[in-house]
Amino acid sequence: MRSPAALRFAGAIVVVAALASCAPMPPEAPKPVAPQITEDTLRERARSQLTGGIKLYEAGDFEGAQKSLQASLDHGLLGKHDQSVARKHLAFIHCAAGREPQCAAEFRRAFEIDQAFALTPAEDGHPIWGPVYRTVRATLIAEREAAMGKPSQALANAEQLLADGLVKYEAGDFEGSLRLLQAAFKDGLKDKKDQVRALKHAGFCLCLMNRLPECRVEFTKIFDIEPNFDLAPAEAGHPSWMKTFSGARAQAQRALAEKARKKAP
């Protein structure tokens, strides 16, 4: 038989258990809310990937840059300008790796996305991707003019020869370009700037074909028209004609100095 103390203890336990069963349950902790992926979030991510891809490109990590740049485009939310910037850097990467068809395809996409797309003079003058870019641009210009049915008689004969010669130059047909440019100059271009452009690009063609003495002659003719002429910075450093042009300019400057000396009293 239990003692009175034991009975009181057992009763207390029963009371406590009864009270516990009646006590309200503590509220459950709220479940974490999954972050909402919105269009703005994806657009910001795309911009971040574009910026990161350019930084990787500038650091020389072309593989990482290509992945990041392509990922930025895959969202489909970049603006036209940003898309063309991404395509441009992808083109640079492909050209640097010797993948010219892919390089040309990226340049073409950049033009198709953004009609204002263009390389800077320094980028245009790059020996690896500059020719690919110019070929794509010339091709698109020719396609656009053909689609519009642009008549070749829209320009005077000399100016049309110049325009056609520049298109062939951009496409890398230096022999064909040279014939047209020299014909344009001979036919009588009215504007001095056009005369200089014809002679300059004729010189470029000749130098690129390693006909350096003839290249120098074309360059020298420029100074009879524009004594203070100089190449643009992106053009001046080109290894194919840099020395030849410098020699022609020095020759022209000596001739001008000699002429001035003879005129002096």
C-alpha cells in the first residue's frame, strides 16, 4: 500500500500532464520563402555576366570570358548595344583562336542586332580580326544595296569607282581594289578628300601585296594634294606600310623645305 506522500506525488504528475495537454502548441517557424526570379533579376544577372565576361577577356581568360559572354546573351534580355558588345568580344575570342568562320558569324550578328555597331579605329586596325570585320561589313553593305536596288549611276563615274574600290579593299580583294582606286583617281575625283582616300588606299593595297616602291609612290602623291597629311593613329602603326609611309612623308617634307628655301630671298 502506497504512502500518502507517494499518492500526492503521483497526483501531482497527473495534474501537470493534464495541464501540459491543454497548453497551446508553440507556433511553427515560418518556412523560408523561395526568392522570386523576375525579369529584372535575370536582366541584372545578364548585365553582370557581360561585365564579368569582358573583365575575363581583358585578363586573358578567353575560355571563361566566352562562357560568361554567351551566358549573358542566353537570357535574351540585354539591350541591343550590350548584345553587340558581347558579340564583338566573342568575335575577338574566335578570331584569336583561329576560328574565322565563327568570328565572322559573331560580327554579322552584331551588325544585324545594332545598325550603329562599329569597331573603334584601334580595333578595326587589329591584324587578326580587322580583316574579318571589314569583310563582313563590306558584304552586308553590298547585300543591303542589292536589296534596295541601288543604281550604280547614283554617283559620278570617278566617285563610283572609288566607292567600289573601297568595298573591294574592305573585302580583301587588294588587286581588284587597286585597279578601281587608280582608275577613280585618273578619271578625276572632284573632292580633294576623295583624291587622298583613293591614293591612300591604293598605297595600302600595294604595300599589302609587298609592292613597296609602288606603294611609296602612291603615298608621295598624297602630299602634292595635302602637304600636312598624316595617317590616323590606327593606320599609322600598321606593319605593312608604316615604314613606307614614313619614308614617303619624310621625302615630301624635304621637297617642301627645298622649295621653300629656293623661294626665300
